Amino acid sequence: MGTAGDPTRRRDRTQRRIESQRKGGMQARPVVALDFDGVLCDSARETAVSAWRAGGAYWPEWRGPEPPPALLQRFLEVRPYLETGYQAVIMMRMAADGLPDSDFSERLDEHCNRWLEKLGTTREGLVDTFARARDRWIAEDEADWLGRHRFYPGVAERLTAALADHDVHILTTKQERFCNALLAAAGIPVGPDRVQGLDRGCTKAAMLAALSARHRGCPVHFVEDRAEALRAVLALPELAAVRLYYAVWGYGTPGDLAWASRESRVRVWTLDTFLQLGGGEPGNGGGGP
Ligand SMILES: [Mg+2]
């Protein structure tokens, strides 16, 4: 026994639902999660110098503010194997000891643990020593510190443009204050609330899982130059929908590129294709160099 009011109420309800979905849709912007070092910014030279200065606390023979040029050069060669900034101090030591590539690529954790024990410190202790070397540098000459970094050509512009219709986050193993200072100096309007760093004490995969959970139903894109970080995401079933991009201009090795090119869930991006998110499914359709 219906009344004349029923269809009207139904229409109103439908209209309200459409309105609410539309509003929801407007809020549900695609998420872009970006690594910092090796994707946005080349910090390898600064990392080497900060590592040298931090290492002076342990090895008094490391005198002066700059490492010898040959040592700096060797550090740049092994930079692909660095996962977290503080390891740079031990990698610089390994470089000074003349260790071959395989020690960096296969035994870095072992060397790190051995040195921490030998120096009578902990991971946190070394993180702190490394950060204090950077803080001192910034306090003494911030312009010089900033000047040792280089944002890759075009990334600041692409990223700034992407902010208009994407929810951009930066996931980094750097401490947030350093990342925020560099973004601000480059004029990239990504606020500190969008930067998650080493300070959070969790892995990038965990950060990405939290982001995905918070933005359920939205496409999530993750851009990274470290193959190992992409593999960690691939291993998690809850991140199966995250679209993955390998940044070839970063610190990866030819082996990393070969892996990324073979991996069906990873799209290989060059600087030319960086943040071209206009549809299409992940894959390697013409991304590689
Ligand atoms: Mg990186």
C-alpha cells in the first residue's frame, strides 16, 4: 500500500547518495608515495661528506672536513648498496679499507654489525652521530650543505604539478628534518605532514601499508630507486594493488634495472616519464632506457 510520497523520498535518498559519493570521490585522490634520495634528490656527495665528518668521531686519522677525492669517488660507486643513511659511515670505512664491491652488495649488514660492536656503539648511536655531523654542518654553513644536493632535472616541476590532483607523500630513510629542509629550499610545496622518515622507526613497506589502509579504494603509486624496497612491497599480499615504479636515474645497478624490467608489476620510469600517471596498468610498456 504505497503512498505518493514514497517515490519522492526514494529519489531524495538516491540524490543524497550520489551527492555523498561525489563528495567522497572528490576527496579520494590517487596517492603518490615517493622515495626521496635517488628519486627526487641526488644527495650522494653530501652523504659521503657527512659520513666522513661523522667517522672522525671514531677514527681520528679522518681529519679535515672533506674526504680524499679517491675515497669520495669510491663511495659514489658503492652508493647503490646503501639502505639507511647511517650505514654511510661504515661504508666509508669499508671504502677506506679497500673492500671490493661484493662486500658492499652481499655483506653490508655483517660489516655494519661488526663495526658497531668494535666501536662499542649501537645502530641508534651511529644514527645519532651521523645526524649530529649533518646538524653541525647545517649550523655552520647551511647554504653549503644545501648546495651539495641536486634535485634531478624536472622532478620539482613534475612533483609540484602532481600536487594539484594527487595526494603526495614522501617515504624516506632520511631523518625528516633534513628532507623537509631540502624540499623547502627547492621550493617544493610538500608540507612536513606529508614526509615520513627514519624517525618513524618503521619500514617503507609498513608506511605504505598504513597509507593504503588510510586511503582504501584509491589508487596508490609508489616510486623507488632501490630494487630491494620494491621487492619488500611485492612480498606483501596486502600491498598487491599498489602500483610500483622503478626510477632508473637513481642509485640502482644494471642488475636492479634488469630485475625491474622483468618484473610484471613494476613499471620502469625514466626522468622523461616520471609521474606520467595518466592511466594504463603497470608493466614495462616502453619505460626503460
Ligand atoms: Mg632511494
